[in-house]
Amino acid sequence: MIQSTEIKPGQCFIWEGNLYQCLDKSLNKTAMAKMKVALKVKDPRTGVVKELGLIGSDRVEEASIDKREMQYLYDDGTSLVFMDTETYDQIEIPEERVEWEKNFLKPSEMINIQVFDGEILGVILPDKVSLKITECEQAVKGDTATSAQKNAVVETGLQVKVPLFIQEGETIVVSTADGKYCSRAKD
């Protein structure tokens, strides 16, 4: 058990029987009142973000989230299938749980899976991924006075705005946080 004032962003804990991951924390102490701890938390099971208000003397149970590296195999239409490359066990994660993450997953790619007490919580994406452009609009001549962008579709189906000089077939680096173009991929 740890005190609510000791919770750090990124840390997982159990409060009132629910699993949460801390996203942000702020402390408020006045002379006449107890320490107030305002937490912005995310439920790793559902992805719901909410605010929690605790006092400084509240104690929470620290949760141990394990990471297992697995290979992404395929999307069967209702869930994504992953395989443990050591034991060859396959697991399925419902598509609703990884709606955003599947925009960045390529078949045969190694990815980290979050596990809590044997329960699969979801996928841990790297900060940036390299994806190949499969469709790209043509640049309009004379439209280069500003930092103009055009629409492109990458191999996973994600639509991305890219600079005019990017062509179909190129590989680009995309941020997994917001799905935006970062740079050309280095060969």
C-alpha cells in the first residue's frame, strides 16, 4: 500500500476495487484543510479517462502491470490475434479495446502487451512507427508558398496529412500519440 501523495504519473494502482493508471497529479494544501490529491486517471481495461479526488492520508494498492513481447499475426474482423514467440500461445484482443492502436500495427511485427494478473489489458505502442504510403494525392503546382499538406493513406489504412514532397510508396514516420506525420523514414 502506498499513500495517495506518492502516486506518480504512469503508475498503476487499485482504488475501491478498480484498476487505474495515473496520467496527471496535482496536490492542494491549505492551512485549514487536509492535503487534497487530484488525479487524472485512465482505466486500462476500458480506456475511460476521469478525475479522482483523494485526500493525503488515503492509501491505494500498487498494481503490478507486466509487459510481454508478442508478435502481431492478423485481424480476424472481431479481434486482433497475437502470438507469444517462445511458447507459441495465441491470444485474441477484442477490436474495441485496441481501436486506435490497430492503426499502427503491421502483421509479423513484435509488440508489447500489457498484462495484469493474467488479464490482457491492451497493446503498448512505441512513440513513433514507420509506415509505407499506399495512396497519396498529387501535389498542386504553385501551392508551395505555405507549409501545405496533402492527404495520404498508409499500409494500415490510417489517413495522414503529409507535406507535398512525399510520394506514394515512400515510408514515413508517424506519431502514435496523435497519428500525425513526423518525418521521412531513414532507409
